[in-house]
Amino acid sequence: MSANNLEQWIKDQNLLKQALTHSSYANEGFRKEAHNERLEFLGDSVLQLVVTEWLYAHNGQWTEGQLSQGRAAIVCEATLAEAAFNLHVGESLRLGRGEERSGGRSKHSLLADAMEAIIGAIYLDSGLEQARRFILHVLNFALISVEQRETGRDHKTALNEWLRRRGEEATYAVVGSYGPDHAKSFEVEVSVGGVAISRAIGHSKKEAEQQSARLALKQFIEQSSASEPSPPSSHE
């Protein structure tokens, strides 16, 4: 599914256009268009509710702390940006010239904000059930990742265990920091054997490490699955 197919989730095209409109575009020149910040605010609350509800229903033995940890791993900038990449949302964003020149279509923060705005638009357009279906659909990869982890085990631990069985280990390095001191984000790269595997951005170095580990483990598991021979057919 691409961003061009978001109309199957949002009937009101004005809402869809607003969800994809960054403030840099709306406020540029003589434009006086609605941008997506209010929808983003609404969508964040809907997202938090749906993910909390899902985790509560599917992990009956988890403590409050474990539920909070699971939710934080899903409702974060890196995960939302990954979902936006999967939907090609960046291609449809309406950006001002400055944001366009600075690579706004691939910025994690803009993509994550747009995802929340899209969720808010779906909620206004069709209600909570449609928003819930959309969230569970586009964040399925993150929900599965959380559910498959052993209780209390984080992404770095899971990656370390995967690599240890193969005689390897991961190293983490901060490769960028963004924003003012009071609201700084960090970009962390994880490498294995000197080869860079994945990068992720978080509001702290710890969060960025966790998300880069999750992406690396996801990549290793997918590569491992692809290299496994297919089982013989029943008639052979």
C-alpha cells in the first residue's frame, strides 16, 4: 500500500490533504491552508489508546512497567517513521521549499508526525474502529516484534543473543544529534564486525540504540529466513 492509496482509509480528501500538509507549506508565501499539527495532536492520543489496549489484551501476564516498555517501543518516532517509509508517505508530503531542500521527505520527525496526523484524520473521518484497523495494519511489524520478545527482554538483549550464537557482537555509535539542548534527538548506528547494519533516531541515546538494534535484528531474521531452503512439495 502506498500513500496514494490512503484514500481507501480516508474518504474526506480535504482531511487527507491536511494530514499530508506540513506547516512549512501552509505558511509559505500567501498560502493560508490548514496544516497537520492539530491532526497530529489528535492522532497521537488515538494511537496511544489503540496500542495500549492491544498490549493489555494480548499480554495478560505483563506488569504495568512491561506494558509501558512495550508501548514505548511501538509509539516512538523511529517506528512511526518506518511505517511511513513502508507507505511511501514522504512522496506525498506537502512541504515548504526550505523543508524540501533540507530533505524533509525522509526526516524521521516529519514522517512520524505525518503518520499521527493520518491517524487523526482517519479517526475524524470514520471513527475509532477504522483508526484501530489502520493502526494494527500499518504497525503490525512492531506489534509482532514486541509480542515475540521474552517478557522483560529488550531489543539490544535480543540482538546480542542472536549474534552471540554466531560468534559476533554489536557495537553502537552516535552518528548525529539534532534539535535544541532541551529537546535533542540522537541518531545511533549499530555495526557488526565493522559493517554498519542500521541506524535509528531517538529522543535519548538509549532509545536510539534500542531502535537501531530492533531494525538490525529484523534485518538479520529476514535475511536468515530468505536463505533457508524451501520445504519439498508433498508430491516430490
